[in-house]
Amino acid sequence: MTKFALIYGTLSGLVVISSMLLGIVFGDTLGFLTNQWVGYLIMLVAFTLIFMGIKRYRDVERGGVIGFGRAFLLGLCISVVAGIAYVLVWEAYLASSGDAFINGYIASSIDAYRESGMSGAALEREIATLEDLRESYGNPLFRMPMTFLEIFPVGLIVSLISAAILRKSEVLPAQA
């Protein structure tokens, strides 16, 4: 099972990482919120590899039969491998770009608050909250789990759905 988790997790991570790098290159063109939605859509597409990995494991290693628990565990392992790859590449990007991400995020958030008509004390409170976030984000012990939690819940949901579907051996049966 470990082999399948590493192969499919790495492949899934590569898809997400490729999209992340494209988002970094073209991020100014799309805007922050559009980039987020596109990013989550690409994560969902990348995590179809969870389904494919579980199916391949079921068909090749388990003779076409797999229980929900084992399928779910494999899906989680694939998600963890992809999540770790995501975090490592994000950390490498941050190391090479300094504070570019958090500064851009905070600037776009403040602009969005102003465009929505927020001003005065309410705006100042939001800016203070964003400044607290900037300080917290500088700590890798805060940032790395937060980055992992961007991707892992999507993998968790896909793992649940995939395990529920693929536990039935008559669904997409193994080809002889």
C-alpha cells in the first residue's frame, strides 16, 4: 500500500504544485480570489488520482476487492503525501520570494474591504487583524500546518467518496 500512496500522492502533488507555480506566475493577471477558486478546482482534479490509486491497488494488489477502511486509509495516505509535497514547495517559494505572498494577500484584502465601503474604526480593526496574521504567518510552526490544511480537507473528502464507491467490486471491475 505504501508504494501506491507514494506514487499516486507524488503524482497528485505534482499536479497541484504545477498549478501553484502557474498561479504564482500568472497570479497578478487572475486576481487573488479567482486564483483561490482555480486552485481548489485544480486540487479536486489532482485528487482524482486518489480514486485511480485506490482502484489500481484494489485491482492489482487485492484481487478486485477492497474494504472501505483499507480504501479510505490509502486515500488518506495519498492525500498526506500530496499535502507534504505542497507544503515543501510552498516553503521553497516563500524562501525565494520573501514576504511577497503575505504582503500581496494583505494588500488585496484591504483593497477589498475599502471597495466594499468599509472605513473608519471597522477598517482599522480589520487591518489590525491582518497585521496579526502577517506576524503569525512569519512563524513556520503556524504557517506549515495552515498550508497543509489548505489541501488536506479536499483529499479527505475525495478519499471518503472514493472509498465508498470502490468498496463495491462491481463498480469499475478489474479487467482480466
